[in-house]
Amino acid sequence: MLVADDEALVRAAVRAILARDPGIEVVAEARDGQEAVDAVREHRPDVALLDIQMPGLDGIAAAEWIHRELPGTAVVMLTTFGEDDFIARALRGGADGFLLKADDPRELLTGVHAVAGGGAYLSPKVAARVVAGLRTGGPDAAAVGPLAARLTERLTEREHAVLALVGCGLSNAEIGRRLFLVEGTVKAHVSAILAKLGVRNRVEAAIAAYEAGLVGRGRDGGR
């Protein structure tokens, strides 16, 4: 994976956390968004971990380029800033995950594994802000749209179950194991969910699951 942050100390701290997990290998570092884009182009990592505020090309602009040109690399934003506008811009830009530097280090490892496996991941603090924004019509509402009302009208019972697990950050393989489905079938369900909800990626679908109450209220897909 790639780690991009303009502060060398932060990059070193992140690498130290990631080094705890033998399943994660950092193949490159970057000091700004342009270096991150160049490194992704060269190394094609599974995951790019990007700070938002970096000199020159910022992390959100880099995320947009990666999402558009090299969609095989999942993008996680890791930042000090949890303001609603930053979250909304990152989600619109195609980020697959959003973490705060103040989060527990275990959140970093969980988030990296989730997006590497094709899932989406929002740290609990970010998810709470997103849901609050949706309910009050804040910036995140504009990024996602009025999704909750569409859920019961458009999704099948099985699709509700799959969406709930997408909201928990599970990958297609993990969802398949939970629901006793082959991975290809889960992928087909996810594609259908995205189309029915009119969202662009799994992060937006995960937000829809939070907004609809499918996550965090005892409903984890076991319907």
C-alpha cells in the first residue's frame, strides 16, 4: 500500500502501526498529492492512504484522479479534519474509506483491510457525522441524496441484508460467508443495490445503510 502525508513524522507513525499487521506491506510513501498519484501509477498498490491537506495537489484531488484512472487502487482518507465539508468532498471524489488521525490505531488496520477486500469503511466518528449531516440536510446529504426513502421501495429482502453488511464495511467475500452466498452472487447483489439507490460506490451505499437504520440497531443482515 501507499502512505501519503506531508509530515515525515506522521508517515513514520502510520508505517509503525501498519507494520504490526503481517498482511500489510507499505510499498511507497509520498509527501504530496502529486507524488501519491505518481507512486500509484508506478506501484499499483491495493490501497492508497492519503492525507487531505497536502501542498500542491491535495489528497482529495489525488483521490479523484486515482478513482478515475486507476480504480483498482482503493483510497482511504486519513486526516486530522473531520469537518462535514471535507468528508463530503472526499466521498464525492470516490474515497472508499475515511479515518481520523485521532482514531484508535486499530481502526486504521480495520479500515485498510476492509477497503483492500473491496469493502468500504468509515470510522465510527465519521459515520456519526455523516448520518447527522444526512438527517439535517448538511453537505453529506447533497453527496448522497435522499436514499432512505428509496430502500424499502426498491430493494429486495436479500438486498437489504447485503446492504446492511456493506454498511458494516464487509467485503464481498465476507458477506458471502455471512449469508452463505458465493462471492459472484454477492457482487451481483451489490451492483444491483448501487443501481437501485443511484449511488456511485460502496461508501455511498454504506452511508445509505446507516441512514436507513440497517447498521447499529441490531440489524446486521440476518433478516
